[in-house]
Amino acid sequence: MTSGPIDRAITHLADALRRTMGTAAVHEGQALAPYTTFRIGGPADLLAVAHHQETLCRAVTLAWEHDVPCLVLGRGSNVLVSDDGIRGLVVINQSNGITFSENRVNVESGELLSALAHQCVARGLAGLEWAAGIPGTVGGAVVGNAGAWGGTIAQVLNRARVMQQDGTIALWSVEQFNYQTRSSTLKQRPANQSIFPIKTGQQRHEIVLEAEFTLYQDNRARLEQIVRENMARRRANQPGGAGCGSVFKNPPGDYAGRLIETVGLKGYRCGGAEISPLHANFIINTGNATAREVKTLIDTAYQAVLDRFGVALELEIELIGDW
Ligand SMILES: Cc1cc2nc3c(=O)[nH]c(=O)nc-3n(C[C@H](O)[C@H](O)[C@H](O)COP(=O)(O)OP(=O)(O)OC[C@H]3O[C@@H](n4cnc5c(N)ncnc54)[C@H](O)[C@@H]3O)c2cc1C
């Protein structure tokens, strides 16, 4: 990393963050690996953990005021962070809290999606059963239109509180997210344009602060049974261990896993990274994989499927940082 104006800005930002959030919440040069489900990733210049919506907003605003690139992460379960890490500030969003009001539920964006799903089911509220077992936050799910077993965020989101790039906070209707398969206006923000690689942390991006979902009453025992079945399907078909879920989106009318398996890459390894022998659209960090090794597997699978089937697979995960 080079020194220069950004390093001076980072030093000033670090001081300002410590005054606002306390010294324990702000770290310099902290590896991001422990903050991702892949357990991979180099350091961020600065890392701050926000436990409340107000602190989240304040940390991001301070970064913007100091002209330091800033990226908000939830549980880091849909990203591959480069070995070189990320310039600027990374804010880990751990704001949480759920408020029920009849068929509506308001959730802070750092709440775990899976925990939300379980609480809804326990109240006989239907609409999020598919989300049990997804390890990310509500914020990450709203950005990426998370989904499983036919259910998606787009089907249940009513509106969300968003901090916009000019620092104002607005209520975004579900239409404003322009949802597509595992994508939204926010996931397609300018910093994320190219697939190889998608670079984030480079400029301002909108922050999801809170989401409101509209659900409906159903039989609690029936919903619990659906969750049990979904979780059992997950355990049977998806590998455990350190990973980030599906690496590629399924192309129209087909499955990325089927295509990668057909080109013979199930179980293929690069260093500590492995294309799962159980499901070819999953890459697992078997212990000490680097981001570069995972990226090599991604490129290998992409090229092999393109050569054999003429299908250009699209990444579902985001590659973050310097590549
Ligand atoms: C074992 C496993 C199984 C999975 N199964 C599924 C599945 O069935 N379906 C599915 O859709 N996904 C699945 N995933 C992927 C992942 O859990 C989801 O995409 C999840 O919604 C990501 O949330 P996150 O908090 O981890 O986001 P992160 O990975 O932390 O961030 C993802 C992106 O969202 C942005 N972001 C995060 N929070 C905010 C915020 N508050 N405001 C603005 N931007 C934000 C980040 O900047 C980044 O660009 C799985 C992952 C794993 C590891």
C-alpha cells in the first residue's frame, strides 16, 4: 500500500472514529478473514464494528467527510475479499433488533436473516421460511435479493430505510430496488459494474439501515415443518465448512453446479481451495486457502463452462478489494 493523502485522511478518520465509537470498536490493519464465512481476506486500513444504526450511520458519514473509501459488510457471507485487503474503512454492521406489528415486521439491517426467519415462524408469520439457514444479515439480503427454494426478499420486502450517497435517509419502496435474480439497484452500483472483478470499497454506496417486511398469518406447526424440511435439504445437498454459498448464479434454464460438474471439476483443488465434491457450485476453504487460490478455481470453472457450453457464468458472490 502506498502512503499519501489517503493515509493522512485515514489517520484523521481513525481518531474521529475512536472519539465517536470508543477505541475498542476501531481497528487498524485488521485482517478481514475472521469477518467472512470464507475465512479469507487481507487487512482493511480501518475496521469498525457498529452495534447500532446510529453508529453505523456516523461511521459511514465520518468516512465520507474524510474522503476515505468506505464499505459496509454484514456477515461477509457473499464476498471474497482479496489477499491484499481493502483500502479505506470497512464497517461491520451488527445493529440488531426486530419489531413486530401485526403482519408487519421491522428489522435492523445487521440482524441475522436466519434469526428473523425463525422468530417469524415462531409467531405463525409466513413468508420467510426459505431464509432459515442463510448465514447473512438482513442488509446483505436486501442488497443481494437473497432467496432459496422459490422464495426471495423481493416477494416480502415492503420498504427499507436507506442512507443515500448525499447523507440523507429515505424510505425506499421495494420497486426502487429494481430486483432481479440475486441482484438489485444497490448490488449494481457503479463501483460494482464489472464481473471480473467487482471492486467495492472505492466510492460511496447507499447503506440499508432497516427493512420492513409484509408477511401473513399461517399455521405455526406447518411453517415449522417447512423450515425443518428446508434445513434438511440444505444439510443433504450443500457442503459445510468455510465457503460463501453458491459462487455463480444459475444461468437461465440450467444450474451452474450441473455445468461445472459436467466439465469434470467436482473436487478440483488449487492449494487450500476446493470445488466441493458434494456440490460443484460451492468452493470450500479447506483450511488455509488464499483468495487468489479461490479466484483461480472461479476462473477455471468459468472458462471450462464457457469453452464446453458457450455459457458465460455470472458471479453471485462479489470479489472485493484489490485484485
Ligand atoms: C453456507 C451458505 C449458504 C448460503 N445460502 C444462500 C441462499 O440459499 N440464498 C442466498 O441468496 N444466499 C445464500 N448465501 C449467501 C449469503 O448468505 C447471502 O447473500 C446474504 O444475504 C449475504 O449477507 P451478508 O450480510 O453476509 O452480506 P455481505 O457478504 O457482508 O455483503 C454482501 C454485499 O452487500 C453489501 N451490504 C451488506 N450489508 C449492507 C448494508 N447494510 N447496506 C448496504 N450494503 C450492504 C456489502 O457491501 C456487499 O456488497 C449463502 C452463504 C453461505 C456461506
